[in-house]
Amino acid sequence: MGKNVESRIMGIDFGTKRIGIALSDPLKKFAYPHITIPNNSSIFSELTKIIKEKCITKIILGIPNEERTSKTSIVENVKKFKNQIEKKFALEVIFWDETYTSSIAQQRILESVSKKSKRKNKGLLDMNSASIILQEYIDTLNK
């Protein structure tokens, strides 16, 4: 870990096609959208880069509320993904209910992105959802 690098927390919005990534600031007060990466065979090498580069110490992983979702398969995928991250990176992974994050993220994008063509970018929604998941978690830390 060399240099005096400040650690950060990562937020993840898991999707079967794309994974939205958000990061905290070093003081762990704010979350911001970072990147969206394709959920494919290179997912763990992409995560490794970000985790090392940004000194990630903890991951907040959005998980749908099982009572509200009919898609139990996505819940199983998220649980499997959590286990893979814990094994691979030996980091603490905390589940966070992401029930309303997509609609909040959609609203945020409508308010902040003026170009319609840019709003259609699905990756934008994923990383904004990840930042909402992470911000909600951070808010509980700073109470």
C-alpha cells in the first residue's frame, strides 16, 4: 500500500449485463458515480484495477428486496457475486437494499443530464444507482 493513500468505499449496482461502480471520497462523506463495466469474463480484472488504484477497503453491494422482486435469480446471482468478491479480494462486502435506487437514479439523471441522447446511456443509470446505494450507506456512518 506504500504512499499515504487514503482508502475509499466502493458501491456496486450488480446487473447481469452491466455493473455500476461508485466510489466514496477519501473522507467517506460522499459517493459519486465512477464507471460502468460490462458483466463478462473480464469483470474481476476490472475490479482488481479499481480496488488497487483507489485503495478500496469495503464494498457495498446493492441487492433487491426478495419480498418485492419476482426475480429471485438476480438475488441468487448477487449472493454468488458477493462470495466471489470476498474470496478473491478478502474485503468486507455489505448487502444494501437497492429497492428504489433505479427510480431515484433515473430522476437524478433527468435533472442533471440535459442531452436526451446522453440520458439513454444505460451505463449512466447503473453507476448512478451504485452511487445512491453507497451514499445511503455512508449516511448511516455519519450519523
